Amino acid sequence: MIIYNLQDAAQSLTTIEIGKRTEDVATSGLKMLFPFGQHDVGLLRFQGSTPWEEHPNDEFLLVVEGETTLTLRTEDGETQATARKGDVLLVPGQVWHRQDAPAPVTLMFITNHDGNKHKHAAE
């Protein structure tokens, strides 16, 4: 049995500043915890606006510290919700989405190993 304490694991993360990313910052702001079936479980700390992304299956996000605004882009338009420490977000598979965090946010994620797509805001 392995026990992970998310608060302890998050302490070693630095903040990835989206748009100012370097390899050193990217590596230290992301921590892969373990594989879970066909998914990856990890921690991410960032600030700024992420690129749009889409996953073949649902994505699980737990806000460990801070807050983030999640935007979903569906055929009916864009919808937003803000999640804070302790909140869980379930992002539907095959739906384009992005996050905005004006201050640092730490997330635990469970997402697919493969099949993920990314594009920049202008696309």
C-alpha cells in the first residue's frame, strides 16, 4: 500500500507561469504521482491561462490550493465555473476546455496517458 499526502507532495512544487515557461520551471511545477489504469495521476501548480485541451475520456481535477476558473467550449457556447480549494471538477471527455488562474493554483489531476489534444487560445 502507498499513501500520498497531497499537501506534502505539493510543497515541493514551484509555480509554472503560463507564457513564461522554461524546462526547469515546467519540470518543478509538475509532479507525476502514479499511473492509474490508462490514466496519469499527478500534481500541477500554475498561474495564468492554459492552452485549450481535450481528452478522450473524462478528466478529474481536485483543487488542492488556490482557485481556478474552468471554461468549457461546447456546441452551445462557452460556460465557466470557478473552483476553490477542496472543490472537485469533472471535465467531460471530448470537450475543449481551459483554465485561468490569476494567482497560483495547485491541482491534482487524473487524465488519460494518450490521446490528449492541445491548441492555443487563438485557434
